[in-house]
Amino acid sequence: MRIGILTAGGDCPGLNAVIRGAGRRLLREGHEPIGLRRGYRGLAHADHMTLDHPALSGLLPMGGTILSTSSYDPFRHDDGPQRVRDAMARKDVDAVIAIGGEHTMEITRELHAQLDLPVVGVPKTIDNDIVGTDRTFGFDTAVHVATEAIDRLHSTAQSHDRVMVVEVMGRNAGWIAVMAGIAGGADGILVPEVDVTVEELAANIRRRHDRGKDFSIIVVSEGARLAFADGSSRKVRASDDTDEYGYERLGGIGAALAKELEEATGYETRVVVLGHIQRGGTPTASDRILATRYGVAAADAVLDGAFGTMVALDGSEITRIPLSDVVGVKPVDLRLLELAKTFF
Ligand code: F6P
């Protein structure tokens, strides 16, 4: 069989380890893995690359994806579905392994349901918010990067008696903020799942100062809301607006929160937005292992004909779940947020 492997959506540490895991398993079983470049675009536009032994060598520690990625959705292009049908009719591939996030799993589910594409999904996001799996690869690396940043910010915050607001990724869920907040000893955490008012945060910071701690570290997910005691709240997105010169306004929730906290507490406040640093570079050992397990499991699912499924982690076991179950966002475990609050 010729099996196409693609990576779609945002990149994530461990993508290459999945490609290597799936590719090597398929080669060993006598099949031909090929790379579909830039996500589903590569399938629709016959943009392929060879995945032989040399191509699959040296991938384990590499960040990014050798296949490149895009958010191409065949259903958002008039000719997209027909292009996929043509690719299947031409026998470009006998099956597809699609490595991607929530949107990719949605596309994958529909390609399987509507066009009968033989496809297996692999869950990917640093945000760890895909329904149906306990972990996504890339998450551990992102938490590691954010924790190291918090550690480094501690010493400078302490030296200057400052409040440091650290904005981490997490558009829809607060997993990175909570886990890095626990690991880094944050003094406040804001996530999309729960509103915490500026007044409440300011009161905590003042209490710390009264206890003799003249600095604070506040970790905020990019998708958290800015909330106030009068019940008002709003999302603050980077590039919500343009300024008088037509430049995009760069500050997101981190910048807005820093400004509000400085006004509310009178303490000098700075903001650090970690952004794509959390997604770049080499995966941690734990992510390499999970990515390798997912890659091999996805190849096995293809060889078993288990199409329309996504490989997943259930406890310590790798399982397969129907793509139809992969709907929505997996919110952060609020018990972990409660744990973190012990130390605020
Ligand atoms: O989905 C993962 C994620 O890290 C989100 O938390 C973030 O909003 C998004 O990627 C940003 O991705 P990009 O800048 O590539 O659109």
C-alpha cells in the first residue's frame, strides 16, 4: 500500500517524530509511506515527497515538520472535494495518516464520512485540548518552555519589585497556563475556562506584598478574558484593531492585564508574551516518546483498516477512538487550578 502522511494546522514539537514513527513502521511492514506536503493541500494538489529510509532519518529531535503545514481545508475550496476524489481515483494514495488539531480532525472526519477517504487521525496541539485523548504531543515541550521562562522571570521580578504578567498560548483552554503555573510557582493564573477579576488578582498581589513578597508572577492564557468586579468582561485579542497608522495593535490579554493590574495595585508591571517560542525547537523526551507511540499506532491502525479513527492516549494505553467522538474542546482540569491556588 502507498500511505500518505500529512501534517496540518499549526506546527508542534514532535510532528517529525510522528512522521518517523509511522513511516518506519510502514517501511518495515513492506509498505510505501509518502509525504503529502502542506497538509491536505498536498493531497488535493498532488504535492508529494518520498519518505524512504534516508528521508526518515534524523527526525526524532527535529522541531517543525519536514512536510510543511497549512490549514488548507478542501471543503472551503469549490474544487477541493473533487480534487480529493481525483487523487483517490488516480490511486495517488491508498490511505492517509492526518496529523493535526481540532480543525484537522473535523476535516478528516468529513473526508471519511462524505468521500469515504481511508484515513486515520493523530491528535496534535501544544494546547492539549483535543477531546478524546489524555495528552497531545507538543504539550510537554510547551509547558517546559513556559516553566523555564517563569523561572527566569522570577529573578528579574524580584530584583525590581515588579509584577510580571506572562502570556502563554492556549486559545480555548488553559492547560499550558495551569501546568506551567504550577511548575513555575505562579502567584496567579488566568485561563479561558474561569473568569478571575482584575480586582481579585490585585487583592492577591497586595496581600503578597503585605506578607513581604514584593514581586508577583501572573500567568495568563492568550484566550482568557479580562474581567472586572462589576461583572463586565471581554476577550482581548492581539491585532483586534489597527492604530492610526494602520498597524495591527500587538497587545493581547497579557498587555491589557498588565496595564489594569498596574493601575489597580500601583506596582510596576511588565508583560512577556511567549508566543511561538512555545511551539518551536526540539521536543522533550516525553513528547518524542508519545509522538513515536502515536506514529506507530497510526500506521498499525491503517494496516488494520481501522479508518475513521483517531489514535489517542487513555491513561497509559494507546487506543483508537471514532473521529465522530472528537468534537469540541477539552477544558483544563479545574482540580489542577485549585491545586495551584494553594500557593497564590
Ligand atoms: O492551536 C495551538 C496554538 O498554539 C494556539 O494556542 C494559538 O492561538 C495558535 O496556535 C496560534 O497559531 P498561529 O499563529 O500559527 O495561527
